[in-house]
Amino acid sequence: MAFSYRYSISQLRRLRPAAPPGPLSSILNKLGLLRRPRYIHRGSGRKFIFHLQTTGSATNIPSLWSHVARLTRHQSTVVSADIKTGNTARSRHSSASNTARSSLTRLDRRRGADSSLRGVDFKVLRSVQRFTPQALVKFELFNVQSINNKSSLIEEHIREKGLDFMCLTETWHQSQVYSALNEACPPGYTYLEVARSTGHRGGGLAVIHRQHLELSSISLPPTSSCECLAFKCKPPFPVTVLLIYRPPKPNSAFIPEMADLLSTLCTTSANTIILGDINIHVDSPSCKPAADFLQLLDTFNLQQHVDVPTHSRGHTLDLVISNSAPISNLQVYDLGVSDHKVVSMELPFPSPHFQTQAAVSIS
């Protein structure tokens, strides 16, 4: 047995309230007044608007609330409705946007003046080491001709000049005898040393330096023609220094031994500096040992920086040689306690600046 039901138009419209209300809907569609508002992300804290075409009212569909743009109860119920002009969705969207912006502004004021840094707690961040490329490392080269009777003078000189390290040749100190070197160190300084060799006059090398530089010695193969002391600085001072004292007597092994040393150091360090009393008249073009030595420097692309006499007899004996190390402000002056002059220079290197930490003491 079949059943049939009859419904009126008003009954069908009540069952489907979103049905278009007849020919008026085509006119509203052409005018673009029934377009659905664009999708807004749920996290924005705004509301969607859905228009009921049959009644001409608007219903709010709340999204997930954001903690910065939540509307008040009064704002969630008030709708500036004028469906004939189509401004309902746009005014609602503008109201939510203005409320969100005002809420963010109040939140930023609570967190700090700079809104671009909101949400960052700088108290828990670790400070980053910064570098200033204007810092200079000051150091000198000096043939002291015995530190045993000049330790107090050297200590005072280092303090007055504010040197980071001082390279000394011909210290004349004996092995296992450190009293003169200890007296030559100002507070906050320490030293590296190579005692004089037995069997010849003179000799002995020392480097007095600030403790924070943390110079570390580099082992070298033994040499018969000269005394050597090599060291390197810890970052941010990436420099390798070779300190040399060559006795004035002729020795044919000097050039081959220097070639071996330079091939080892120059290939392992970008910034290499060779300092010392070479006892070769590099200022005399007719000097055969000087010509051979300068040719060796050219082979390794090294530059000799001292172009004035460093000895009381008018010759350039104390040399400063480098590859790419930017040596600057090189000066030569007489300290008055040796027949050699002091060679002073600077190296521009990045210097770390850390935040000052308060010292805590328990009494």
C-alpha cells in the first residue's frame, strides 16, 4: 500500500530554512550581497558570519578563541546589521580586527615598549661573545744582552708601555735558573723561555706575555746554527711567532735550517711572524749572506719590515718578518741599556668583550 504526502511551500521552506526566497535571490546574487565572507583562520580570534536568507538576520559561529583578541560578551552579540546594503560582514570583520589590535597593544605595553620583541625573556638568554676589530696587540723585540742585571728595568718598561708581550734575545740566563725572569714579569704576566746553549757566548730567549693570551709553545726540530722559540696565541689572536737568535759567527747550515722551519710554520699558519736578532746586514746589498737570506724570504712570500738601523754601528740586525700578518705602527728607538735598539709594533686583531661579572667573596 503506497502513501503520498503533500506539503505546502511554506512547510518546505521551514524544513530547509536556507532555501532562496524566490526571485529576490537572483537580484541579490547579481549585486553580490549574498557572498560568504572570506575564511579567517581560527587562531585569529575572529568570528564568521552566516546570513539566513529567509529571515534577513545574521548568526554568529564562534571560532577557537585567541588569548589576545577575545571579544567581550557585548561585542559578540551586537551586529551592525543592514543586509540591504551588504555591510554586515564587513563591519563585523572590522570590529573584530580593531579589537584584536587594541588587545595586542595592551599586551605589548605590559611586556615592554618594543612590540617587535614581545614574548622574549632576555633574562634567560645567554650573552654572545662580541668582537671589535679595532683592538691592537702591542709587542716589542729587544736584544737585552743579559736580563740578569736588567730584570727590574724590563718589568717597569713593560708596565709603562702596556705591552701584551715582549720578545727578548740574548737573555744569557742559564737552564733551571728563573729568578731574573720572575723579577722581569709584572703582575698578570708570565713567560716562555729557552735557556742559552752551552759552548758559545750570548744566547737565551724569552717571551714575557700577559696571562690571558695563553701562549703555547710549538715544538721545533733541533737546529745547530741558531736558537729558536716558537709559540702561538689562542683565538681571537690567531698568530704564530718564531723568535730567533743567530750568533754572529758564520754557519753554512743557517739557510737550509731556516728553509725547513719556514716550510713547517708558513704552511700551517695564515699569520706567521718571525722576530729576532739574525746578525746579518740585510741593509748591505753586497753582503752575500744577506742576499741569500732575502732570497729565501722571497721564496716563501715573506716581507721584512724593518728598514732602519737597529744596532749602534748602523746596521739592521733585528728583523720583523711576516707573511699576511697586518703589522702596523712599527717604530725603532733606543732604550739606552744595550747596543741594540727596541723594535716596537702593533697587530690589529679582534678583541673579545664580555659582560663584566660581579665578584663574589665570602667573608
